[in-house]
Amino acid sequence: MPTTNLPYPEEFRRDSVDLLRTSGKPLAVTARELGIHPKTLARWRDFVLGVSGGRGGGGAAADTPDGASREELFEENRRLRRELERVTRQREILKKAASILAEDPQPGMR
């Protein structure tokens, strides 16, 4: 019995592509986790990135107004997200260390 194509909400499509971009996981793994076919996620990704591969379809020009390509912006965004994650972890460690150092020493430890 053939399955019917259920339309996915636009927000789900955008969120799925964003997850694919930021997770660092392969497309097939991300698609499996989302419960969609890998080719479907690849089409959404290509549409969002403006990559049509000669098939026509949706997508804007390959370059943004500031002259950077979408791929360059995508890589910069990925790098900045990784850096933000690293700095956030460092901040959490420093907050824990500061709270430990701010405690009064145990009796007999002076």
C-alpha cells in the first residue's frame, strides 16, 4: 500500500534544516531521528541553501548582499555556534569554581 505524502509545516522544515546544519551529524542520521526520508531532508536543505543542482526550484541567488556565499555563511555560523558552546562550557566551569572558592574554609583547614 503506497504511503501518502503528508505536507510538513514550513516551520518544521526550517527547524529540520537548522538542526542538520548545527548538529554536525550526517544527513541520514538526522533524517532518521526526525522520522523523515533522507532525500526529503536533502531537498529541504537544498531549497534553503539555494542549491538547485540544475533542477530549478526554490532558492535565492548564491551570494548574499555582503558578497559572502551561502556556504561561507553556513560555515561561519557553524564555527560561531561551536565557539559559543565552548565559551558557555567554560563560563559554567568558572561559575562553579568561583562558588567553591567563595565558600568559607572548613574548620581546621586554616
